[in-house]
Amino acid sequence: MEEDTRDNSSEASPLVQVRELAGVLSAFAEERDWKQYHSPKNLVMALSGEVGELSEIFQWMTEDASKGASRDPACAQAIQDELADVLIYLVRLSDVLDVDLNAAVLHKLKTNASKYPVSKARGTSKKYTDI
Amino acid sequence: MEEDTRDNSSEASPLVQVRELAGVLSAFAEERDWKQYHSPKNLVMALSGEVGELSEIFQWMTEDASKGASRDPACAQAIQDELADVLIYLVRLSDVLDVDLNAAVLHKLKTNASKYPVSKARGTSKKYTDI
Amino acid sequence: MEEDTRDNSSEASPLVQVRELAGVLSAFAEERDWKQYHSPKNLVMALSGEVGELSEIFQWMTEDASKGASRDPACAQAIQDELADVLIYLVRLSDVLDVDLNAAVLHKLKTNASKYPVSKARGTSKKYTDI
Amino acid sequence: MEEDTRDNSSEASPLVQVRELAGVLSAFAEERDWKQYHSPKNLVMALSGEVGELSEIFQWMTEDASKGASRDPACAQAIQDELADVLIYLVRLSDVLDVDLNAAVLHKLKTNASKYPVSKARGTSKKYTDI
């Protein structure tokens, strides 16, 4: 009889793995004596700053232009750098808050699946409170 | 003769792995016919919205209080949910932009290491342009 | 008999007046043929970008340091410039959306006063849903 | 001989007047003993939160739809409320930082006019560093 492994497959193969990066960032901060600045509050502000820079790249683009932005050599590197910065601060923030991002995402995906069942959410961008 | 494995070590053990999540999110959007809404421009706005919600959790906390926020049952779940939402939109955005987050982070870490050498950056929160 | 003028005093002396600035910004955009870029959606992104720059100025400061930030010659001008940028995009956005900011603020202040009565809100930073 | 009144015309008729609102907000905070929470750092985070809420309203709209958003009864009030919230925190922040928004805006408009001369900026959304 075949065992159904779906329920624990997420543990065997996590959706996201960021532990290595968390370690590298912690060491980077430690070496520079920066841990004194890395309170969750400060890191949330740093994250806001990086998302702001990402917004600036896309603010005047049409949606269509935004779809090809990665192929435009003039902004491809800037986009990659800003996405990396957002991830770096997000992982550092989760680390100082002792939050397991993989577990948090699994939990949120379940919530989203129940808030947005396919039958009601299909083809609409409305918020779950309005469908 | 010892082989230098530094160059390909990052491939063997990536700093971040988000491919599984990217796949789950793509399927989630596909099932709901949401891909029409997921332009990079729109996803950057969604990311801004989630980071705004994270800011709201921390806005009136002192830095010290923010350090213990994860242990406060009243806000622990909210924090995890918002961190998950930020990661979800970041991974979805990177996917539609065809950006490899692991490669982007590796590149950015090199840039940061050269902008902020330990000797100059130690113990200061100044920007690289000012040190 | 003395007339009670409280009800229409807000019309006689508005809380905020931004019409002059709205006119200047509209002309500035017109002269440069920029109105094609000034959709509400784009302007919201531009506003996010400016608030992100403001966050970057304050991200590593302690709350105490932030209180004296305007007196620090190194960042006073940067702060003024970012505050101005936020106001500029906010007024431009309100103008293209045909929103009367003075009326909107009056309405919001009434809502806030009823959500946060002094008796319940005194000395707490909790959200109205929690008091 | 005609007098040149350009220099002081801005004083006679300011581009923006927010002093009344600043006073109302200060009294509102004072009555609730909220001034302890209103450090510039905290208010910048509150501003980020409100701009995040504005982003959420517009995130899935096309640019064209965003142009008519104020006429949609379903979101007109939400838009007005969020614009008001952004202005409220911006004015409160400027007040605690002792920044004169009118002067800051006048200064920034001069900078913008010289960064973006009509001859170079016409019809392009490029940043001043690229034109």
C-alpha cells in the first residue's frame, strides 16, 4: 500500500529556504558591528526604503512596458539589485524576529486558499471581503 | 593539488531557494485566472501595500519593544502573516520578471562587501557614499 | 442675536490650502508634456518612492535622534526636500483624481474623533478596533 | 517705475497653507496624550503605512481605470480617506520636525525647474541624470 506523503512533503522539501542567506547576513552585520542598528523597527524602515526604490523604477512605465523591463539592459541590473535588496532586508528582519519564513508562508498560503476559493475568486481582483 | 571550489559552491548550495514557492504561486494564480493582473508594475504596488501593513504593526513601538514583538501573542501571528505576504509578492514578482533571486542576491552581496569594507564600515550606519 | 458661524467657518478659513500648488504643478507637467505619465496609478507609485526616500533618511536613527534631525545640517535639507516631494506628488495626485484635500481632511478628522474619543484613546497607541 | 514683486509674492500668497491643520493635529494629539508616540521616526512609518493603503486601492487597476477611480462610488470614499491620512501624517511630521512645507516646496520647485528644463525634459519620463 502506497503511503500518502503529501501532508509532510512540505517538510521534506520546503517551499523556501533562506537559512544560508540569513547566516551570511548575520555574519556580515556582526563583522561590521551593525547588529546595534538591526532592530526589527529599523529593518522594517529599510525594507520600505528598498521597496520605494523598486517603485521608482516602475512608476512611469505602462503595465506592458513593465512586462519587458527585465530585458531592457538599462534597467535589468537595477531591478535585480532592488529585488535582492528587498529579499536581503526581509530575510534579515525575519531572522532578528525569529520567524521561520517557510512556516509563515505555508500558513499564509492555507489562509489565502480558503479566503480565495477558485469558485469565487476566478477572474476577479476583488478582495476576499467583497467576493 | 587542492581544487578551488569557491566559484561553483554557490550552485551546489544556494543561499536562497524559492523555486518551489514560485511554482505554487504561479499555479495559484493560474487556477484563479489572475495572471492577467500580475504585471510587474501591479505586483510592485502589491508589495508596497504589504510592506505598508508591516510598517503599521511597528509604527508606534519603540525599538526595544520591536525586538520582543514576535513573543507578543497579540502581534506574533500578524507579523508572520505580513512577512509571508512580502515574500509571496517578492517571489511572484521575481518570477514574472524572470529574475533568479539567488543570483541577484549573490551579486548584491559582492557589491555590498566592496561598498562597505569592514575597515571603513565598522560601527557606523553611514551610507557608503559618506564613509 | 449672534450668528453661530462655526459650521461654515471651515469654508471661510480652510484647514489646508493647496490650490495654488496644484495649479503650479499642473502647468509644470503641461509645459513638459508629462500629463501622459500622470495617471493616478503612476502617481501613487511616485508617492511610494518618495516616502521610501524619507524612510531611508530615518531608518538607522534612534527615535531620539530623529527628533533633532532637522537641526543636523547634514540631513536638514534632505528632509525638507523629501517632505516637499511627498507633498508635491500628493497634491498632484489629488488634483488628477479631482479630490478636494481640505474636504477630505475635514471628513477624516471627524471620523478619527469618533473612532478615538479622548476617554478611550488617552495615552494608548492601540488601534480603534482594540480600544 | 514698476516694483518687482516676484520675491515676496510667495509670502503674500503661499503655494500651500497647512498651519491650521498642523494646529488641529497638535491639539488632537495633546488631548489624547499621544505626543509621546509622535517622534519623526514613528510618523515616517505611519506615513508609509498610509501610502501602502493607497497602493492597495490602485494595485490591480489598469492606468485607465485609475483615472476614473474617483467616480466609482465603491472606492471614491476610500481614496479620499487615504489621501487625507497621507496629508495628516505629512503635516504632523513636518510640524514635529519644524519644517515649513511652503518654503520646502518653493525650494524643491526651483530645483526641479533647473533639473528638468522644458527643452530637455519635454515628453520624456527619464530621470534628470539621464537627460
